[in-house]
Amino acid sequence: MSLNWLYTAISWILLRWHDVWSFLGEREVLNTNWDWILAIIFLVITVRVILFPLFVKQIKSQRAMQALQPDIKKLQEKHKGDRETLQKEMMELYKREKANPLMGCLPLVLQIPVFISLFHVLRRLDPTQQVNTTLYTWTDEQFHSASLAQLFGAPIAARFFDDSFARFDELDTNILTVRIVTGILVVLMMITTHLTAKQMILKTGWATDPTQLMMQRLMVYGLPFGLLFSGAFFPLGVVIYWVVQNLFSLGQQQWVLRKYPPPPVSQTPLPSFGGGPRSGGGAGRGKDTDGKGGPDKGGTGKSGGKGGRGKDGKPDEPPAVDGKKLAPKPGSKPLPQKKAPGKRVPPSKNIPPKRKSSVPRKG
């Protein structure tokens, strides 16, 4: 399927904005042709204004998905291990509640054709080209003007790895300048892409649905990392477009989230791994401190059974387990409501209990 109609539409918008700023064409400030730079910036603004209704739907869809998180969590617990049934139940839930999990990515998906179109148009720019310069409503004069346009001395048609940089010989620039300017903008492109995706997730919360969570992680971490490699092959004008688009998205999202704040995200408490309250001091304490635990903490609990002492302070009978297991562990702290476990001496295996009772009579 030919995308010439889309290339023509994007070119037409770009050229109309260039006509608006064409009076700056003869002025170079900071070695920059601001007529073409501003044309790219306002192309971004135009596209974002057109997509603003879809952006509002994206916010509403994310709010609806956030409201369904408790129901999704229940389904995950109910159908744990049965992924096919879980996906079927979740699809029915989305249909019943009229929520579309893909709506959150729709504005980005619709911007991809615009990005591809601008990439195709700017890739054609070449000051040495003499044919096909009037495609997509361009004039020959506009084509060569854009081919020689610069940002801080770097042509907007050049790339970080440009194997034919000699076509810009008539310009007072070099490949090192192109790589410095392009490299800085690629880093900005990565940072702003990460911040744009993370800004929305921090306000609405991470998804509990595995598919949604994977998509969120891909947007927050995967896409910015991928731009480190792909951005080096984009024309500088395309990198400018991406950075400006991200900055515009950050401002737009901040305004919408401040004007229509999302409901508070309920945080699920972390599990306590000791079987008791988290303030109990860590693993292995839990119920032992209230006298209901077993003898694993030096036999201080009530469930020590036959290993305890009677009212006369003598052992009732020999313990059923090895006395070494009941001995306090080195470095353990005594519990305040019980006698110090260090005072308790387990009976020796070599002395029978009867001899132990006869020792005081010999003394």
C-alpha cells in the first residue's frame, strides 16, 4: 500500500509553516536556519492538537483500567495457573465495563505514520540532487533550502553515521559538528521518551495485568534504550521532531493530570515473611514473642511441652527432644516476659534423670 498521500499531507503542513516563518530565512542566528527549525516545531504542535481528543480518550481509558484493577486481581487469583481461562475472563470484563486496554497506546500508534512520513521526506533532502525535487508539493527552491538548513552548524538532513557527508561541502561544517549536535539530541530523545512514559504511569499506577505490565515496561525502558541505536541513523530533523514532541507531551500530560487528577492508587502492603507483624523484628520471631510459638527460639514459648519446668524449679521429666536443640542460640536476646533462656541447662545424655535427683542428698 502506497503512503504517498500521507507523505504529501505531512509535507504540506511542514511547508505551510515554513511559509509562515520564511521571513527568517535570510537570518542565521547561532548558525541556525530558524525558518525550517520552527516549521518542524509547529508541525509537532499541529499533529498534537489534531490528536488531542484521542489523548483525552487515552486518559479516560487508563482511569477505567485503573478502576478495574481490583477485579483483575481477583480473576488472577481465581484462575492462577490457567492463563487461557484468565485471558478469556479478562476480555469479558473489558467488554462488560467498556474498557479498552489498547486505547492507552493509540495516540502513540497514530503518531508512528507521521514520524515515518517525516523520516521519508527529510531523508530525500540532498543539495546535490537535481531530480524528483518537486515531489509531495515541494518546489525546487524549497527543496534546496531545506537541504542546506542547519541547527547549530549541523545540517538537518545529515545523520550521526553519514557515509556521504561530502554533499554538504558548500557548507562551513564538518562531520564532528554533526555528531556532537546529533548525539546530544539523541540523548535528549531517550531521556524525554522515558520521562513521558513514566510520568503517566506514576500518576495512574503500574498495571497488575501481565500483558499491560509488559507493555508499560516496554514503553518506559525498552523504547528509550532502543533509541540509543536507531537514533544514530535518523536525520537530524527527525530527531528534532521527536524531542519537541516529547517535550510537548510532558507539558500536555502535566496539564491534564493536574486539571483532572487520577484517583489515589491503593498500595498493596508487602507480605510479612516472619508469619507475624512486620514490627515483630523480622523472620522467625512472629508468634514466638507472645508465648504461642514453638520451641525453636530456645524453648521460651508455652508450647515447649514436656521440656518446661514445674513449680519446684525441677524438670518434670526428661525432654522428648535433644537438649541441644532447646539451648539458646549464640547471640540471641532473652525475651522480656520470660526467664533468660541462658539459665536453663539441658540435661546431659550421659547422666540418667534418677541420678540427678540423688545428687542433693549426697551434699
